[in-house]
Amino acid sequence: MVVDDSPFSLTLTTGALAGFGIRPTFTVGRGAEARRILQEKPVDLLLVDTDMPDIDGFELVRWLRRSGPNPNAFTPVIMTASHIRRGRVTEARDCGANFVVTKPFSAAMLLERILWVARDSRPFLEVGDYLGPDRRFRHDDYDGEERRADMIRKKTMEFA
Amino acid sequence: MTVITHVQRKSRLAEMVDRPGGVSVGVALAQAKANLDGLKDQALAIISENIGALLAHPTPDIPEALRLDSAYAASSQVIDAASPFALDDLCTAAKGLCDLLDAAPRQGGFDWRIATVHAQAMKLLLSLTPDAPGTAEARIAIMANLSEVLKRKLPTAPQSPV
């Protein structure tokens, strides 16, 4: 499902997804409509814009994460933002999305993020007001074969 | 504080990604690029339209908060439309303007000449021919000037890399 109040952004995102072989079942311009569908239909991936007039992306994702026993409560979520207002940075961190991507981003980066959230196996934590993927990341080196595409690419570029 | 841990099951997205078949990453990206290239003219028209809105004279007696929100929306739309087409300087300029408008006092007092300078810079960036001689230097100079404006007017804000 792709949710964006800008029709052109919706076209751009669905165009890139179509290239990847992903055909969104729902392309929605309003947060309220997205919420209605998310209550009724299974959704495999939610790509949602942060800034929307009625229910914005943060509110939609916060609602989704707390909408259990709705199976979509654990659906991978990528939020896209052209700009995040300073007063809303905390909301971006706390809404429960798997990833927040700020523009500009290329089709390659979008694909990378989709693959990343597909493999995101972090447990969901419920702590105070927060419900979403564990936000703590390990910063020490992984002791094993590197299989993450972005890390392999980074290392290849370092050696080039 | 109580922490409840919900162990995640493998998502349907992960199952789909792991299913055999489909297209290679190279093919997927080439197809996506072809689809997006077909939208570039429309994107450039939207960018020009929003730069035009930023340069237009405001409606008389428009409340400051509304004027700020309209300019913020126009600048955001420039970022939205420019995002997939590697127009990074344009996005940086529009982001800088969004930062400034976001930090502006809602009751009035924003120096609107800054918005005009940003919009004119965006117009110029859009008009520069990529491979023409002097283009790279002109881009660097424009971005350095905008970065300077941002540093002066918003010293505490995280600066977008130029």
C-alpha cells in the first residue's frame, strides 16, 4: 500500500515499484482511507508519506502499531519525508515505523530499503508510549560472513 | 519501566522476497529508471510551478502563518518532484528553505527576501545545462551562498551537506 496526499509523488513511487515488479494493491491519498483499508485487508508493505492533511503518516503508523489484533499491526512500514519539521523529529523516531527515509532518494535506495525491511527481524517492543521495532542497533562488528547488500557495496567502494 | 517484547513472525513481504523467481536487481532498477524517466518532464513542470509560486507576490492581508505554510508546501513539493531525478542541489536548496520557514516565527517577522533568494537560486539551478562550461562552478557558488544564508539565519540547525 502506498499512501501519499500528493498525486504526483504517488505516481513516482508506484512507477518505481512497478519497475521492481511490485504492483501496489492500494494507492491512497488520504490517511483516513488508508486506516479503513488497513482494518479490513491484509497489507504486506506500507509506504507512507509523513506530511498529510487529515491523518498524517506519524499518526497513521502509531495507530497501526496499536491496532492489534489486526494482523497488519506488524506490517513493515517505510515512511518517506521531503522534510521533517524540527518539532516532529521525535514523532518520526517514536511512531513505530521500521524506516524513515528522507528525500531525495533514488530508486536504488528505495529498493534497498524495501529489502532491508523485508529482512528486518527486530522484535517489537512495547515501552511506555512506544510500540514498534526495537530501536537499538548493534554498533560492534558482526562476527560472521557479511551478507548485507549495503555493507558489501560500501566495502567494495572503499577498496575501489 | 515495563517492557513487553513481541517476537516477530516472518513477514509476508519477507516470504515474497525469498520466493524463487522474479527479476534481478539490475533489471528491477533499469525498469524503475525507465518508468521514472517517463515522468521527468512532468516533474520539471511541477518544480517550475512551485518555484513560480514562491516568487509570486503574496495575496494582500494573507496571515503570516498561512503564508509560511503555503511557502513550506511549495518548497516541499519541489523536493518531492526533484527527488528521483538526481537533482540534489535543487533538493538541498529547497530543504534549506523548508528549515528556514519551519523556524520562522508564526506571528510575523520572517524576512521574506530569504525565500525569494532561495526561489531564484532554485530557478537558476534548474536552468543550468549540466555539461555546459562553467556550470559546475556556478552550482558550487550558488550552493555556497545558500549555505552561508542558512548558517547566518539558522545557526543551530543541522545543515544539509552542500
